[in-house]
Amino acid sequence: MVRVWGPRALEVADSAFRPVRGERLARTDPGRPRVGRMGVGLGDEVVAVVVEGDPPEVEIQCHGGPSPVALVVEALVAAGAERRQPVAWIRHVARSRIAAEAEVDLARAPTVRSAEVLLDQSQGALEADARRLIALARDDPSATLDEVEALLRRARVGLRLVSGWRVVLAGRPNVGKSRLLNALAGFNRALVDPTPGTTRDVVAVRTAFDGWPVELADTAGLRTSEDAIEATGIARARTRQAEADLVVVVLDRSEPLTHADREVIEAFSGGLIVANKADLPPSWEPWAPQVLSISAQRGDGIEALAAAVAHRLVPEPQPPGAGVPFRSAHVRWLYEARGALNAGAVDAATRRLSEFLAHLPDPSRAHHGHRSEGEDDSD
């Protein structure tokens, strides 16, 4: 879809649009679909709709893929349009800073659950919370502080809605990390071989747990190695594990616990421990209910493990329609408001919270001419 807006939007779109039959696009009633072609040569067959407004705008629906979109956009640019990034259109129609930011992130949401949260923010959930806090601050600063703290807790989810959480599988060689990655991902992403040290580099896959986006990574088995390539892989594994939001410690239940196993458990004391190879005769029993017995080979316990990962990442999901800060600037404003409230500076806290409600200027009023907007653009 390509959107054309600005003072001469209809005029420019009309000059680039070749109707299959009937009158020109400029003489078409708003909302009536028109079939035609746009672009050099044969061009692309498109559907154009005049969108009522002052001035009117034009929406052009073309075939998918970069080539058809390029034909349409180039035809509009040749007619005098100025190409803009998608964010320019979003700011053109958004009522506020938060709504514009939410619309931008909504287009990038990797899962439906992320999209649902961002849709709530685009429809005013976070703005409503900010207004409520501003009204509450003068009457009850203590309650306002509690509400700010609640928003900061939700921000831990909001900041991951697009990028996702980072979950890393860790353990000594040959405990089944690669097979477990494949089982959790639902397809064979990592190479599986009984030879210890097969995984030499970080192997990552994008997936989701309970609807939350996650980058799941399999790393080289942790051990001392004189092999230069394997040693490099182990070093990269330690780096990725240090950056992870959650480390899943994988143990082999069919073999006695080794010194290397205990070192991994101690290194990631806050990790989620799983006892793999439950399809084989056990050599030891889990020492706590939190240690999950699974079989990556057979699939036993994989759903329970996925649920446990989701719970560790998002222990308290926000209710539908709740305000969720989702940009680092939102978090910065909230931290500053919290600091002001703790210092008793209610007016300063109110000013910081008011920045949530700052309106953006309409880009169509900042320049003369018109804009064409293609979804193939990125910002």
C-alpha cells in the first residue's frame, strides 16, 4: 500500500494513474475503488482510492514485492511527489508522540501478543495512565509514586515487545543443548551429533514462548579446550550468556553430575535448570521441584519448559488495556518523575509526566508539496 498526502496529493496521483476505463482519478468520488496502472511501460495494475479530507489523500494498493512498489513510487516521484519514510505518515496521522511511537513499533511487532500490547498503547492506554498520574500527583504523591513504580515494572516487558528477550542454553558438551534448541524451536535449526564440541559458535533462532518474542541461542559446551576454534566458540558462549535475560542450564540426567556440571550450575545460580535425556535410565533425581525433567529427543516436558521460560521472563503479565512504557525515553521520564516524587518536588514530577502527552507537529504542514509513502521503506 502506498499513501499520497499533502496539498497536491490528488493532482499528482491523478497524473501518474492510468485508469482502465472511465474518468480521471481526480473526478472520482471519495471511497470509490478505481482500477488502473501506474509505472513506466506496462507498469503495475493497481487499485486507487481517493480518501476524503481537506485536502484529499490517495491510497494506492499494488502487488507485493519490491518491484511493483518501486514502479508505483517512482511514478509518483516522477510526477512531483517527495518520498517519505513510514514514520512520517504515522506522525502525520497520530494524535500524540506515544501514539506515533506505538504505531511504528506495532508494524514491527514479531508476535500477536506484542502487537496487542502495542495496539493498546496506540489507542491511548499509556497516555491515559499519564493523565491519571498528573491528576493524582497533587492530591496523593505517595499513591502516585506507587503507580510510577508499577509502570516501571511493566516497562521490563514493554522494552522487549519488538526486540524480544534473550534466552541462552548453557551446559557442558553433549548434554543435548542443540537437540533442545530444535525441540523448542519446532524445527532442526542446530546440528545434532553425539561428538562433544560439535557446536563451535552461537546458533540462534527467533521463536516465542506464550506469545512473547524470544531469541533462543544454543552455545558451545563449556569446558577447557585446546582446540582454537572450539575455544573461540566457548568464549563467545560466555559473552552471550552474560548478556542473556535468562540462562537455561542443561544437565544430562542419564549420567552422574560432573564437576563441569556443578560449575555451570554455580555460575548461573539464577538460571532455569533442566534435567535432559529423561528417556534414558536416570543416574540422579532432581533435587528441587524447580528442576524440570525433559527429553529433547522424545519431546517429554517441552511444553512445561516453554511455560516455565515464559513465566521467568514475564512473571506478571499486564492486564488487557493497561498502560505499558515501551521506549527508553518513557522509562527515563518515569525515573525522573520518581526521583522528583521521592524528593517531594511534585511540580517537577508533574512536568516530567506531562512530557508523555507532548503532541507532534503535523509534517504535512511543515513543507509544501505532497508525500508518497510506500511500505517497502524502513526508518
